[in-house]
Amino acid sequence: MLQVLLSIGATVLVSWCVLVLVLLWARPSGSSLKQALRLLPDALLLMKRLATDRSLPTQVRFRIWFLLAYFAMPLDLVPDFIPVLGWADDVIIACLVLRSVVRRAGPDAVRRHWPGSAEGLEALWRAASLPGLPGAVDRDDQANVAVTKL
């Protein structure tokens, strides 16, 4: 049991370090290192909020629970002892799940549950290559609002 807990802790720590490096590369101009370091706790809280939001489709919540279970498993697709690649698979899978959540539940669900700053949300959006715009209503939403007003 201790080995599993240590494995989970090491995976989270290493994933956080890799994510910080990716975010330093993808961060918007003017963002600080403090904002980049804050991204993992905000992303984890986002996942928890999305996973427990009963207004979201069951498939979306299942994907997030699957992601959290994958992070908790001691076995990965690529073992963590392989430098860079071992940790990159966790980040890639998290980005893929987040992209599928945004596509299925809409960007508003992520915006509504995001606990961090607007800059952090923009950095997450860029790092995960999420569709739409992070801070504002995206074009599809604007078109839907315009049609509704007519």
C-alpha cells in the first residue's frame, strides 16, 4: 500500500514538473512562474469539480473519473522511469481527456469550474490545445446567442 501511495505521489509530482515546463513554454506573455506553478493544483480542482457536476453528461464525468483512476494506477502506458516519455504520457492523456470534455460538455463547463486566474486558464487552454477561446464566449456560442436573439 505504501508503494502505491509513493507511486501516486511521485507521478503527481513529476507530472506537475513536466506540466510546469510545458506551461513555461506555452504561457501567455507577461505570465509569471507563480501562475505556472499554480496550474496543477487548479487543474486537479477543475477535474474534481467537473467529475462531481451532475449537470454534465455521464460520459464526461466517466472520462474524468477514468483519468483520475489512471493517474492513481502504478502502471502506465509508458513506465515513469523512462525519462521524459514516462511522464509525458500522463500529460498527453490528461490533455486528450480535457479536450474530449470540452468538445462534449462545452467550454463553458470548464470556464464555470475553473478555480484559477484568467491567465492560468489561457495557459491551460494553449497547453492542451483546447478548442474555442479560453476567456470569452467562443464563436459558436456567439452564433447561438445571435440566432436565439432573432
